[in-house]
Amino acid sequence: MSKLETAGLQEYGGENWNKYARDHTEKGIDATISVENLYFELTRANVKRMIKILSANYALIDDNDAEIFEELIIHFLRSETEYDANRHVRLPLEVYTKLGDVFSLPPRFTELVNRRCQEKKASLARLLGA
């Protein structure tokens, strides 16, 4: 669950809200979902561009990192295939839960990118004597 989703549920969800409060929060819920959908589409477009770059330069990927890059591609393909245009899962819930969650950016991929960036920064700092 994204931070945006969590914040929206904390603010507008739960059974403790009475009908009056729920009626007055529908606009807030709709706005939260709308912004989350915009973020999803931006991320989707960026991942699509990353996959195009990765595919064109696959030979440059470190062998130790290939599995994680492939995981990004698999998650992207799953999201394109298993969800409809409204982001509803096409599969029966029982099948979907057995396959596991689909991530726009799989956690192992973002961890790898962050780790590699830190390594490159440290290497540059050493080279520059900083």
C-alpha cells in the first residue's frame, strides 16, 4: 500500500466515521484516488521507457543484477496483462493471490538502484579526493 493510499484510508476510511462524515469526505476520497491514478500513470510511462532503454542495452547490465532487472520487466508485463484499463484485476482473486502482488517498481529494483547510486557516488568521491 502506497503512502498516499495509507494517508487516504487514515483520513477518510474506517468504520468509526458516521454517515454524515462519510458523505462529506467522498470528494476527498475521489481526489486522493485521482492523484494516486496520476502517479500510477506517470510511473507506468517511466517504467515503459526504462524497459526500452534496458532492452536496447541489456549487454551492459551486470550479470549479478540481471535477475532484478528481469523482475522489473516481469512486473510491468504482469501489470499490463493482469489489469484492465481501470486497474481492476482480471484474474480470480484466488489465482492473483497465488501469483503475488504486482509492483510498478519492485522493491528489489529500487533497492538495487539506490545501492548502485550510492556506490557510484562513493567511487566518484574517492576519485575526486572528496
